Amino acid sequence: MVMDVRKAVLLAITEVTYDTDPVPSATVNAIMASAVTVKEMFGVVARDEQWKTLDKLPSVLGDRMGEITFETPVLGSGAAGTAPRLGVLHKAAGQSETILSNTSVTYAPTSANHQSCTIYVYLDGRLHKFTGCMGTGKLVFAAGKKLVIKWTFQGRWAAPTVTSLPATVTYETTAKVPPVCKSCTLTYNAYIGLVIANVEFDDGNKVIKRPSLSDPNAIVGFEITDRNPKITLDPESQFITSFNFRGDVLATTRGIIIAAAQAAGNTITLNVPQANLAKVDYGAANNIVLEKLEAECAANNGDDSYSIVYT
């Protein structure tokens, strides 16, 4: 029987102890996702010994790990001040979680005590379990489309098993009404008149594997050791005297705020207090000149280069 790529279920749960599977539930921990891809990465130990012929002996297995990539609509919990299920992924992408009861949940970069998660991927009859996962995310605002995050996680490998899809899968209550990028509130240096079709924010995490002689996969786990968050925008070019993109390059930081709203409990705001322009290029769309901007998300006091707020 063939396996159908459309029939996939992804579960994610925060680990209390690193690399210890808390066993996620399909009714509590299911994450709505698309473009789910599992890459099993096997280290090849080549046999390059010199001997009597030019042939090579068979390579042998080295380290093993998994990489999971997928895209999620950005769904709030439906209740302001209640953490969304995506919070599991935010925290495993090096972000702290701050909950203000009945008001908001904020995710911001943190430099210590990074949390990990376990990810289950059901691929129509086959189950992959990855523990000790840490990763990175890219938040994408595209005019007229769903607000999405593109995720990449690395985790410890285990042999997949033949397992049926869960009989019952329950998603976030807001799953049917994801925020769409229209009527967005967007300010650049408090200016609201820019016409922008696309904004992308990349948290820029550097995820490294931790080799270990004593581990059966030769990798004991993963850690986030650095980050370089960036934001890109493509405003239509226009003559504005209140600021000058080219004059700002590596000289003056600007605040950028963009929010996509659906309803209370399902509004998401990206806040970059100090966007430090590092690159300005010309672009074009439908014969309209664009400014292609790329900026660093710079810190003020530290761990404050950006925030993602659910309200």
C-alpha cells in the first residue's frame, strides 16, 4: 500500500529533562503544519585506506541525527494571556515565554537555559520520534496570505516504527481562522505610510550538534550557541523627507512593529525596537520601484533584540 504525503500529523511537547520523551498527545499537542519534511542524516565513514587496488572497502555508519522542517500558520490560543501550542516551538527556538494573565504571551530571545522539545512526525503509517530538538524559525508576513512561521529543528535520531495515524487529532481552537496579512498595523520609525508587500523575520539561531564518544549515535544532543536575527522589508520607493534609508545604513537604528490580527487571542505582533539597516538595494514588482531592505535586529540591554507577542 502506498503512503500519501498529504496524510501527516506533527506533535510537539516541551521536555522537562533533555532528551527524555514526555510522550505528546494527539489531542493536546498537535501542531497544524504543512510542507513537513523529515531528513535522516547518516554520517558516512569512508574507507580510504591504501591497499593493493584502487577499489574502496564499504563505508561504515558514523553519527546519526534528524532534521525536521515544516511550516505552521501562526495561531494564537484563542484566549489572551494563554500560551499557544506554538509556544513549545518558540521555546525550543531559544526564546523565553512571558505570560501576562488575560492580556498577552510574549516570546523573546534568551541566552541561557534553552528548552528542548520532542517532535513526533506521523507519515501515513510510519512514526518518527525526535528528542532533544532545538531549532530556528522564520516569521513571514506576505500581503493577502496567511501569517506563517517556517521552522527547522534538529533532534536525536531513533529508528522509525510502523504506526497508524492517531485516531483523533485535535488542533488549536483557532485553527479554522488563522491571521491573514491584511489590515496589518505596520510602523517604521513610527511612520505608517509605507506600502510594503512582504516582511520576513529570521531569528538567526545557530544550532550545533554535540558529538559524544559514548553515545550510540555519536551525538549526545543539540544546543543554540549563537544568533543573528534579521528582518527584511520591500517598501515601494517614495520621496519621504522624514527619514532616509541610505542615510540610516549602519548609522541610525529604527523601530519596526507589525501586527496581524484575526480576533482577541489570535493577534500576533512582531516588535523590533532597534532595526539596524545593513543593506539597501533596488527591486521591482509590477514595474514599481522597490527598496529591498535588510536590517539587523540589534540589542539594547541584551535579550531584547525582538519580541513576538500573542494577544
